[in-house]
Amino acid sequence: MKKKYLGIVAMLAAVMLVFAACGSDSSSADKANGSTKGDKEVSGSLTAVGSTALQPLVEAASKEFTNTNPKAQINVQGGGSGTGLTQVQQGAVEIGNSDVFAEEKDGVDASKLVDHRVAVVGMAPVVNKDVGVKNITKQQLIDIFTGKTTNWKDVGGKDEKITIINRAEGSGTRATFEKWGLDGKTPVKAQEQDSSGTVRKIVSETPGAISYLAFSYIDASVVGLSLDGVEPTEEKVATNDWKIWSYEHMYTNGEPKGLTKTFLKYMTSDEVQNNIVPQLGYQSIKSMKVDRDASGKLTDVK
């Protein structure tokens, strides 16, 4: 009787070990994938400030994150890339959102900040549908924005005056376009707009207008220009054949801890990268075939 009792105890212990192992494997898998569904104790609050281009993605991801982790509070604000980098450097916020590398902003000590790349954004020059142009050379683009070319007929289009719509000073989108689209040249003084939606509306309604937008804002109301025969597509961005693109960065002052670390891990999880990122018109960092640093140096992604 005693042997039979011991046998039952041993069998029950073995079953409990199996269930424990299954639970452990599931939790480990969740954590390895960046999921927080098993983290019942995630709590606290954090503030992420900066890039308005990145703001919709962070807001959408934070909503999903806090639905699963109701004890966590995430406050997302705009203000521009410069504001985000400055405030995170000062320790005023936990995360600084930026369209550009910290090394590219004056007054920011990039050595104190840690870069977390969460998405990629391709950008393209856009024009009014009636200008009669769909493809120009990179040099022609530079000549237009620097004021050397002022009529569309000079680049194969209509006899129509070119009207430039620029982005506001300090805009990460503007910095990216000037660096990779204009080879660092300074554009002429022109009307400035900070909202991508407003830029698209003005270009679509203004004869001869040209500006630039993230891929996600380009629709049938405007024409996205090809450069030197290369179309602005995510596939071309992934290989750097289309060079006007930027990472979306979430910077921390030193290595992140606690809620900040968990949320940043979630931002690069499959749940966010495969679903929220493309749904909102961004490009997954996991799609990239090359890596580009702040100086523009390229390396293949292994």
C-alpha cells in the first residue's frame, strides 16, 4: 500500500513538472518575441516626446501595450525631433522620439543617448498632378529647390511656374530630405508648413506646386516623383536604391530600465513590426537589407 501511495505521488509530481515547464516555455517565448502578455506586474509611467512623424506609431503601440498592461501609463507628445532629443538629454522625459540621428542635432551630446530604432520612413518629392512630370534627375530636383530652375518646362513639364512648399525649420522630415534629396544644399526661402496633411492638400490644390512627403501620405491627389528612373517604393528603400529615407528613433538617456525597457522591447516585437507598423504606413526595421549610420555609411544586414 505504501509503495502504491509513493507511486501516485511520484506520478503527480511528474505531471506538475510538465505543466511548469510548459508555462515556463510560453513565458520565455513571449519575452524572446518582445511580447508583454505574460508580464502581469508591468506598471509605472513614462513620457515620450518629439517627432510628430513618429507620434502616431508610438501612440497606437502604447494604446495596445496599456490595454494588455493596465497598470502602465504612457504619455506621448509631439514637439519635433529637436525637442525630443533635448528633453531626453536633460532627463525631463524617458524617451525622445526623433526622425534623425542624435549626432545630427546641434547641442545634443549623442554619446549620452542610446538609440532604439523602431521603424523606417521613406520620403519622396511630390508635385501637383497637372505639372506634367513624373520623373526628374537628382540634379534637377536640387536645381528646383535651390531656385535655379523656376519653370516646369525646363524639366520636361508644362510652361508653368514652380511653387515650392517647404517643411518648417527643425523638422526631421526636412532634415532628411535636404540631406539625402538635396545632397545637403539649402533650399530657397519658401512657404513653410509643419503638417504633412496640410502639405499634401496645398500641393494638390496649387498649380505648379512641389514639396515632399513620407510615403504614407502620398495618395492619388498628388504625384510622387521618381528620381533618375528609380521609383519611391519600400523595396527600393530596403536596398538603399531609393536614398531619401530615415529611421524612426526612440532615444533614452543611458540604457533603459523598468517600464521604458519593456515598452521599447515591445516596439520592436513582431506584434508591432508586422501589424501596427505597416498598418500606419511605416516600414518595418526588419525589412531592411542594409544598415545606414549617422555618417551615411552602409553595411549589409546579416
